[in-house]
Amino acid sequence: MIDQKLLKPLGSSALSDTVLENEWHPVCGSHELADKPVSVIVLEERVAVYRSSKGVHALRDLCVHRGAMLSKGWVDKNENLVCPYHGWQYNSDGKCVCIPAQGKDDRIPPRAKATKYHCQEKFGIVWVCIGEPRADLPSFEEFENPEYRPLVCGPYHVKAAGTRVIENFTDFAHLMYVHGGLLGHPDYSELPDFEVFKEPDRVYTGDVPIFQPVAHSGSDHREGTTYIYVKEVFRPLAARLSKRDQATGQTLWIMLTVLPVSEQECIVYMPVSRNYAHEVDDQQFIDFQDTVFEQDKWIIETQKPELLPLDLQAELNHKADLLSVAYRRWINQMGVRIGTT
């Protein structure tokens, strides 16, 4: 549930970040958006998302008349979003097309409109941009091709900055302790040297071998094995990884993408896909990711400072933190301010 304290009153402003305002943010799973509108919060701005025969749409969750939440209304037979207070009807462009209390021949005031936001559906997720998108969402075959059995895990509600969540995803050395016995083991804590590469729109690693005590569901291995990780951050609040069994080529892909609700609260969506074990129930993979994320969550929520330090002297960095440091430098150069200090 959305924390009602985060709902901004009429006339107040949302968080300001010229980078994140122009990014695509995940707001709900496709399966969560059916015939009723849904209220979401993006950078402290409340947004109403709804579905019509033409696709998904997003409007500012505010009726200009008396400030009611449009998301508490409904989609009528003409596929307009109806305000629950006085029945004002808004089309997908945000224009009010009907005010029931006035005559049919009366002119609707030009100011009678709701702010329209960019909205699209991809990877089994509905995405919203409250500014002007600086780029389209990338294409990743592993999360779009049904042959890889893509599914969406989450949502996971986290009382922490989204930047902290992404940085945790970039980290290798915690696998042996936070996920000890599952994704790593303290006896195999030493990390090999690995490379980090930077391009204008992403930072990523080369191959990083990690011993995992518990084999994946449906793996050809009955016991643990060494998986080859590659991690990549491709947007300020979106990353992905691959875990490949070098002997068999069996690969698990995970994307982690974050909705910044406020500076210190976010919601995480995690698409997962695989090229093996298609006979295994998808729920086993969802349950596994639920377990792993719960292990991460309490660590992230208790980190100090709460916001991610961009000054590399503020915390002690180690060679194991190469990708984390590259991530901090990258978002600092971009100008990301929300979730950072």
C-alpha cells in the first residue's frame, strides 16, 4: 500500500531532479493494471495509471475541479477516466470532455484538463515518465522473448533510497555473507580481479566467477557450482545481471528496476528469465527471488548515511567495489541528486 503521508497536497511540488524526472520508472506490473485505475507515486508526484483498448495511460492523479484523486474513479464505456467526485470525464490526453453538471451545449473551460504523462508497457511492467524521456527503454531479448520464460518478481517495498538498492545489486562481496549458504559461502569470499567498463549509457563488468552452494532450480547440478556473473547498470535506477553455468550454458537473467517514491522510499520490480528448466514451476523462481531480496532489504534499510555518498572519500572503498565506485561516478556526472548526498 502507498503511504498516504507521501501524497502531496494541492499546490505543493514534487521532488526535483532534472535527470530522474526524464527517466522511465516502473510503476506496476502489467498484471496489476486491469479494468480499474491504479494510484502510484513517482518522485512524490501522485499519478493515475489506467488501461484502455489503446494501451496504458498516465495522468496526474488530481482533478483540476476540486482536487479529488482520479485514480479513485473508473474508466467509462468511452474509455475516459471519470472523477469520482463530480463525474468529470478526462480522455487519455488529459482533456476534460464532459462535465455532467453543465448543459450539453455549454463550453468546457480550456483549463479543464489533467496533466498527461508518458506511459508505456514493456518487460511485463507499466512505465511512466513525468518529464520528457531522454531515451526509450532498451530492448533485451531475454526479457521480451517468451522462449526465455520471462516473469516479474516483486513489488518489493523498501524504506531506503533507490540508489542504495541499485548499488547493492552491483556488489559481489556481500553474496557470501548476506546470502551465505545460498548465493555464496564465506569459505569462498576472495574475489578474483575483474574489469569494469564505462560507456555513455552504461557501466558494466567483465566475467566474474562466483561459487554458489545451492544450484538453481532445474539446474543440471545437484550441488553447488561456479557461476559466471556479468553485471550492468544501464540507467540511474535500473540494472541487470546474467549468471551463466560455464559448463552447460544454462543462464539466469535478472533485471532490477526501482521506482523512487520519495528520497528515502522506493519500490522494486525484478524481471527474471532463463534458458533452462522450463518444466519447473515459475513460482519456484519467484519464491527464490523473494527470499534473496528479503535478505538484502534489511541491510539496505539500515545503512548510514541513508543517501548514497557521491564523494568517494566519504566511505572507505575497496577494489571489490569497482562497479559500485563506477556507478557513483557515473550518476554524479549525470547530475542525479535524489537519493544522493
